[in-house]
Amino acid sequence: MSMVQAFMSAHRLKEQLPSTTQRYDDQEPGSSSPMVIRSTFLNEQSTVEVELPDGWQRFCNPAEGRPYYRNPLLRILTESNITEGHVLNRVMQWNQIIAPLASRFTKRDYDVVLNVSGDEGMGSCNYYLVDYAAKEISWLRDLPTTTLGMPDIRSSNHLKLLLSEQFWVHCEYMPPPHKDFRQNAENLLATLGVLSIDTLSSTGSVSPFQQEECELYSRALLQALNNGGHIEINWCLGRLHSLITQSRIINLFGEPNARTDRNVVVNGQKSPPETMVFMLWSILMFNIPSIYLARWNAIWVDRVTYTREWRKLTKDVMEELLYGLIASGVMILASVTLQGLTSSTAIRVLATVAMIFAITSGFYAASLFSKLRTLGGCAADAANYIQINEHINTGLQTMALEHSIPWALIVWSGAFLFVSGLWEIMKNIIVILYPAFQGISRSLGYMLYVELDRTEAWYILSLALNFLICLQIHQRARIEYAIQKAKK
């Protein structure tokens, strides 16, 4: 193999994974110009079709519409535009170099995928071999996984899953028009049925799909089987198989220590313990950060997240932030009302502090609410967001503190309002009751009813309402926290 390696390095022939073909990079705009539309009455064809070189076939990705070309005789697949002469010449030149090496390939049911560059001369060429029998990707020489950008390998089963994933990615990008994978489609339908029952009957299911998604995918796949051709069927298989295989790689499918529940840690990626600083802040914030930290860690077990858990958490957090906005508004109104009722400077200062806390809470809740609304609803979006906010030493503790700020400020605002309001009410009661100690015989209940302003009564009612809202949110969060602790 050393001669092959030297030959390939000298000719700028590079190995490539199907998932790294840069097909989703921005593309250069094509040129356009006015054109004469030929009459169908004067000509057999109304438009001039681009002629393909001899032996080549043109196909289109059924979902993305990107064309690709295949030469059955040469066993070449490419997305390079061979309708341009210089590109075709370059593909053929590289094929002349690769063909003698590929002839050593022991398999017979394969294609060679070539992607040529636009450099001067022959440029460079990226390639990989598609083994249809084994349903894997291969190359012409032995390669370390680091060269291809693949992760470290745990076992031969892990490597097989990685190569199988790349095969199905290839089938998604360039569905083989000459292969009938109907048997694989039937197996996939059975797999979707298993995943559907698993996610429906277990809260710790490791299925990458929800039960509704499994049913929708099954119906769509059956529709493709009944009405589509090889390209449509193989594209569907490529998309679904690649997603399922990714999940199996993460969950160590087929290995003795496979993940049997989504709350099980199999890769040693445990969340770091709470730091002293976090615990102090948690005490100052009424233990709200600890509750949020448990909820965030619950969807990031072993640094793996699931779409359904991410959507549920974001929905709950956004609902709590919305309640926080309402509670902050109630606090602001109560603070303004109290400032208008009292003549005491100390009480006004306390009410002002409560109002500042409520305003800050409202702005912070609105900021977090808008941020969560812009996030996607898939597991990949969740992983990106969590990784951005994750710290190597503290994990998700900083993010838990940030999401706790709105309700912690509301509770502090309520505490200041409660103290200031109680102070004002007690002051008024003392003023009312003081004449009674001098022998004034009036009914205490009647005095309270007459002397207490209706605005004060509304103020007390607003405090009670806000207290009930806080109690409801905090109680629900504690229930979720207890559930997560019980699962662990």
C-alpha cells in the first residue's frame, strides 16, 4: 500500500466523506441572457436540450433538485458539471488514474464518486468508493480516522455504524438510480414501528423520533414505495437511515454498554457538581437556580439531547417567562400605588426598590423570551445553544443562573412590597387604634372598614394575586425537580 499512497499523494488525490462535500456552501450565481423561444409548430422541440457526453446519465436529487451524473460503464458518480468540456476532461483524466487502483478493489458492486476542483491543470480530486453490497463507504488505501475528521473508534461495531451513516448520507445526496432497496425500506418500516411503540410507552426512550413523527415517516415512506421510483425511494431511505444511524452511534447501539434509557450516562459525560459560588447565589435567589440547573441537565444527559425534551423544556420556560412578565407588571402597579398612598420616606424607598426589581425582571424576561423564540426546535439546535452556554468547569450553572434572574427578582420585589405594604398597613392600624386606648368606644371592625382606603384594599389584593402566581410556578418547578431527581 505504500506505493499507492505515494502515487495518490503525488497526484493530489484526496479521500473525502460524503458529509463533507460542501454542498451546502454558498454557490456562485450562474450567467443568464435573453433567449429565443422556438415555436413548436416549426420545430419538433421547443427548447434546445443540453446533450450529455456518450455513456453519461443525468439525474436530479428529488428534494434539493441538484443534478448529478453517472457513467454505468466506468462506474463513476459525480456532481461536477460534466456538460462543460473542461470539467468532463478533468473527470476522465482522474478516472484514468483511479481506475487501475480501483481494479484492485475486491468488491464488484460499487461506484467511484469524484469531485474535481476548478484549479489550473488537473487540479485536485476528492473521492470515495460506495460499496452497495456492504452499504458502506470505502477508499483505496488504509486511513486513520483523524485524517477523515472522524471521531475516535470504540469498537468495530462503532466503525461499521460510522461508515454505514456515510453510505446513507451519500444515498440522500446522490440516490443510486440503479439500485432497488425495497427490502431495506420494509426493514425501516419495522424499525419505525418499534421506535413508535418505544417512545409511546417509555418516558426514557432513546428514539430520535416522537411517536407522531414515526407514524408520519411510515406513511410517507409507504407512499414513496407505492408511487415512487428508485431515486425517490432511495432518497427517503438515505434521509431516514442517516438520522437513525446517528442516534445509534450516540447511544452505542449493538455494544454491551448501550444506552438503555436517555437518562443513563454511558460516555462518562457527567455534569460537574455545583460550585460554592453557585450555591450561594442559589440561596440568595430562593433555590430557583438549582431547579433550573436540574431541568437543563436533564435534557443534556451525557451531552446528548432529544428533540421532544428540548421542545417541552423551551415551551415550559417560555410559559414561565410569560407569567413572569405578567407578575412584573402587577408588581410595578402595586409599587406605584403604594408610593401614592404613603407619606413615609422609608416606605417609598422600599416600594421604589421593589419597582426597580420588577422592571428589571420584566426586561430580562422579555429578553430571554425573545431569544428562546428565535431558537430552532430540533435536537441539533438544542445542542448548539447548550454548547454555546456551557462552561468546561461549571457546566450549565451560569445558564441556570441567567434563566433564574426574572423570577428571583420578582420574588425579591414581592418581598420588598410585602414589607413596605405591611409597614404602611400597620402604621395606619396603629393610627386608627390609638384613640381607642384613650377611651373612644368604637367598633374596631367598623373603624378598619371606614378608615382603610379602597386603594389599599386593592393593593393587598394585588399582593395576594402575585403571591399565588409565584406559588403556582414555584410548586410546578419543584414537582419537575423532584421527578428528575427520582429518575436519577
